[in-house]
Amino acid sequence: MQRILIGQAGPGMVLGKEILNPEGMVLCGAGTPLTPALIERLINMDVVDITVEGHPVILGDEKTLQEELHEIDLRFQRVEDIAPLMYLKKRIQAKLAASRKLGAGTE
């Protein structure tokens, strides 16, 4: 999931978390696909940011998934003969890839 500004939201993105108003009432539930009309309505309701599924927006200072996976490889290269650490490396890479799976088309 990724938290983005409402101005970065686009049609087809899916809410990862519900949107609440200041009183705690649910405006939109998790899993709701965004449409242009819904985005405009949220802007008019002064919603500043939302959480969407996947990682659809790459911010200026963020690295691509491939760059992050390569950095993990570099960090573990000195311990390639230690099986528990290689297991940990694979788990970290799998978790990172899974968290970014819906944003893969933007990288």
C-alpha cells in the first residue's frame, strides 16, 4: 500500500484503507476503485491524502523496484555462504516485491 496526495490519485487506483471524515464516519471503504468523479468529490471534501493498493506512484526521490532489489543484493554479497542470511535476503526481496506488485507497471 502507498499513501499518496489526492492530487496524485488516478482513475483505476483502488483504495487500500477506508477514508474517514473528521468525525470518524466512513466516506469510502477499502477496496473502492477510484473514478474521476470520486476523486473530484474527495477533493471537494478537503481530503488531503489517501492510501491506495500497491505502489502506483513513484515519487521523485524514490527508487524503482529493480534498484531496491539490486541494493539488497549488494548488502548481502559478503555473506552469500551463510544460509540463514540468504534465507533472510530472499524473504526481504519477496516482501518488497509483493508490496510493490500493483505498481510494477510504472517502473
